[in-house]
Amino acid sequence: MAKFSEYAKIIEERIRRGDYALAGLPTETRLAEEMGASRLTARRTLQHLIAQGLLVRKPHGRVAINVRHRRLSGHLQLACLAPTFQSTDIERWRFSVERAASTSKATLRVVDYTHWDSPVMAQVLRRGFDGVFLVANSEEIPPRTAEQLQRAKHLVILGGDLSGLGVPSVQVLPPASVSRLGDHLVQLGHRSVDCLNTQPRDAQIVKRIEHWKFWQKMRGIPGRLIDDPVQPYEHPTPRAYAALARLLKSGEFAATGLICMTEEAAIGAMRALHEHGSVLGKYVSVCAFGNNGILARHLNPSLTILEPPDATPYLRVCLDWFAQKTAPWAGPLLVEPSEVSLFAGESTGPGPAATVRGRHAKANASAPGKVLPSENGKSFVNVSA
């Protein structure tokens, strides 16, 4: 095989992966340096791809990706903007987007950003992608960035709610589902339920806390809010451990049930309770909003969580919208599941106010390791069996 053909396959694969989506193709000189080849070979490589229709030479002489060729083939060029902070939730969204794109005629370019006002964000929004997924972070959105997001076409927010700005948003764990956690604890006999948050107070966390307060009033359940948020991109688990350890040491923690706003906060709280000698599921019950259910099932004890459903069906709707080019978004701007399953782990057990059926009967009704039905009575598969 001629060298230029070998290099052409490399460039074609890079284009398919979206490597040139932002910076564009390198010059002949730069390409020759990257490939360790002569400029003549680099020129023949580009000419070969131009002849195939994959590239096009512009009037000023520069070579660029042939957008018309991509559109005629129905191939979508997508971007996914994701925070640089590594968390299970962010990784779940990135994996879901990559999986959805891989099953469609789409090229996905994942681009990391460090904050809402990052120049790369504006660069991606202006670049002319067929669609952009933006995984939200916990920082407050500056007004200038909010205006950019409002003007952007074919933009979808993941893991956040910017529907108030007119931007389609997908979230798989509705804040109102905190009542599932609270009702689970009440059914086990708990009559005092605290709420722990160490995540930065973004819109999602604020809404979860608000719904917890509303659930408290509706059920008449006393409990305190333990709110000690970290700074954006700090890890919430050590802060949760320190916050609860401090309350346990001073004797200020008296609840028998604890709802954590994130799985990471629950892990820190569980460690603090363990070191204090509080047996989880016996003296104190802990539950949380989950990430994907895998970690929660393998903790010791396993953690009771709300499990996010598979996001793929929601992302496919977004991909269909991207493919329609000029069609307006159809349906509600905030897309979320109507029901969420609950994995009952070993971290929750009968409370001191268990009914006359007895603790043993109550424990059997909500046995650890089972996925419980939603509030409307529909059952979910017991994936832990």
C-alpha cells in the first residue's frame, strides 16, 4: 500500500471521530510533520481525499472537510461539552451520548470545559455542529453565557434544567422523586428524617432540597437540613463525612433516617456512621439519589438509592431532532421520566416506629436487594437477583 493511502485512512478515521471539528485540518506542512512524511506525500494524501469527496479545497487554497459531502450522506456532526471534573454522573452522561451516537449515523466530538465562561464553549456553539449536548455543571451561569445558550440552535442540556431559558433539557432523576426516598423510610417506620447535602447548590440540588422540605410538611415528618456544600469541582464525599462526624460527636444528630442529595454524600455519611458505631439499617437508615446503581449494589452495606433509567431513548429523540435540521423542538422543554425505580439496599431497615406487623414483617415487605415498584403500582425488574 502506498504511503499516501495509509495516511489517507488515518485522516479519514480522525474525521470520523471529529478530531478536526474545532481546529480544522492541518496544513500540508503540519500534516507532513505529524506523519513524519515529505510534503509531497502529504499533498498526495490530501489530493486523494479531495478526489474521494471527503475534503474540498477552498478558494484561498486551504483544504477543509467537505460539509456538503457529509450532509448528503446524512451523517451528523455532533459535539458533547462536558465538565473537566470527573464524577460518576458526568461519566454516565458521556457514555450514554457516545453509545447513542455510535448507533446512529453520527460523528461525536467530546470537548471538555472548565467553567461556563470557557472560550471553548463559545467556540463549539459557533462552529456549526448539527447538534450539541451540554452536560451541565454546578456553577451559576453568567448572564452572557445564558444569552449564548438561548441563541444556540440544536442544543440540549443534560443533567440540568435550562428549560426556563427555552433550551431543551433532559434529566433522568426528577427532584420531586425525593418523595420516593422519604416514603420508603416512612413505610419502614421512621418518623424523623434529616437531609444531607454537600454538593454545590446548583439548580438541581436546590430543587431537590425544596421538594424534601415540601415532603416533610406534607407528611408531618421532622428533620433538619445538613447543608455544607463544597466549591465547584471539589469532591463532596470527604465533606459529607466531616459534616456528619461532627454532628455525631457533638450528639446533635438524632434522626433515624437520612436522605442524601447525592450518592457521593451518602458514602461519606455511611463511613462517619460506621466509625461512630451506628449500624446502618438497624440504628440509622441512609438512602440517596443514585448515579447508575452499580456502586450502590457493591458497597458494604449496599446503599438504598433512586436509580436513573437508561437515558438512551431520550437521547435518540434528541438525535432525531438534530437530523431534522430546521424543525423546532417538539414536546416539553424539560424531559424527565414519570417514574423512577428504587433499589432497596441494606443501608435502610425498620425504624423505631415500625407498625404492629413487627419489624420482621416490615423488613420482608421492603427486603434489601430488591427493586421496589413505583408509586403508581407498576413493578420493575429485580436486577439484583
